[in-house]
Amino acid sequence: TFQMRKQVPRQSMKTAIIWEDETHQAALINCRNGQLRVTASSVELMPHDPNLHLFTGQLAAAFDPNASDDNFRRVLFEAQPGANARNLLSWWFGYVLYPALCFRLSLVNYGPSTTGKTTIWQYGIGSVIGAGLTKNLSMSDICSAKGYSIPSLQHALLNVGGELEADEIGQSSRLKLLVGGEPLEVRQIYGH
């Protein structure tokens, strides 16, 4: 067995970091076509420099300032007609990419089937992150006392679970430990 903390995987994977220089604090995000430097006032794509930041993970998407997000916005509006819900999801998309887990939050999208909840995450932000950094564990997988599935989250930026059963919420203590950054004993099954 080994112990896993939610902060460790995000730091060990290093798809993004906080970078400070004498004038700004910036988030650097390792995109397919370069390192995206984001500050409160600017966004700049810089070339990859493997000797400078030692990123160990990379988003599947390339940064394109001229790319259209019309399809994504249409699906988001159809799935979440309320402005507050869309704003929350937009904030959450950014938080998934942010290199620090300072808020210790988890998001559960609740609503009727076939309303686009999974589509937004799996094919929206999940396609930006990429299949290698997106996992699909159910709440049952995460909350299982055996803990066999949890090691697969070690280098994930996003987990998109399927349908949530009502009784799983009451058995979610392992999820609470993960989200809270607490140590958690898990069993890694070799070969998986």
C-alpha cells in the first residue's frame, strides 16, 4: 500500500505551475504547442523549454487565440440555461487547469439524464485536457473500501464519473479525504 495526497499528484504531474518574476505572478500551462503564460492582464504563448520548467505532463489541446468556441458555448447554454450555472462551470473549467488545489472542492453535476452534463466535461474540458489526464471512475470505484481504483487518479487532472446513485453520497468518506488533501491508504494493483 502507499499513501496518496491530492496535492501531490497535481504537483508531480506538472501540467501547469505558478511562476513569479519581479513584476507578475503567472500561471504557466503546458499546451501542445507551447507554454501558455497567463497573468491577470495578459495571455502569451511561449515556446516549449524543457530545461526551464520541467513539465512532466501536457494538455492535448494547442492554444489558438483565434479558435472559435461557438459549439462549446451552444452546448453549455443548452445544458445549463441559467447564467449562474454557466458562470460556475466556467470558473470550474479554469480551476481544473489551475496548478494549485487551494480550494479543496469537488463538483457534482446533478440533473436528469441526457441533459449534457457528461458531454460538457468529457468532450468539452476533457478534450482540452486529453484522455491521458482524464479518468472515468464512478463514485463506487472511488469509495470502495478496497481502494484498487484510486491509484489511477494519481496523475489525473479530471475525473468524469457516470451516473451517481443516491446511496453513494452517504458512503463518500474516501472522496472527502481525497478532495480535502488528507492521506489515504490505497492498494495499487500492478499491471493496471
